[in-house]
Amino acid sequence: MVFSSNFFLFGFLPVLLALLLLCPAKFRNIFILAASLLFYAAGSGVLLWILVFSIVWNYFIAQSLAHRQSRLMLAVGVMANLSLLAWFKYANFFSQEISSA
């Protein structure tokens, strides 16, 4: 599902916004997280585990930084996210370039 699709604009988004207004303020973040995962699963459900892993990883890194602010933990968190991005965005490109050379 893409943001400009008719289903998203006239189906998913209005229902999501209506439910968000009905949702108690205490649970809005959890509701938005669940809706985001549902949206992502509709587009590419096979890779949903990567997003869930990244969310959980970032949650624990943030909790660690809240208790003791460590530049090492911040660097580990940023490097983990950049590594995931680099792998899933550029691994296919580099493997094709190496195999064609």
C-alpha cells in the first residue's frame, strides 16, 4: 500500500483518524504503532519482522540512554540503524555490481 493509493486516502486514513479521535489519550501511541505496523504489513508483510526488530531495539537503546547517558550506547544504536538501512537498501546493488564485474 502506498500513501497515494485510493485505498489509503479514502479507506485506511479516514478510518484511522476517526479511531484515533475515539482512542483515549493514554493509548494513542500504542494505537498509532499498531496502525503503522498494519500499514507496513499491507505493503510488504514479509519484511515486517525487520521493522519490529528495529522498534524493539530502539526502545531498549532509548531506555538505556534514559537511565545513563552514554555516548557508546548512542553510537551503538545509531550504527545498528544505519547498518540495517545500508544492508536492505544497498546490498542488492553491490551484489549485482560485483557479479557483473
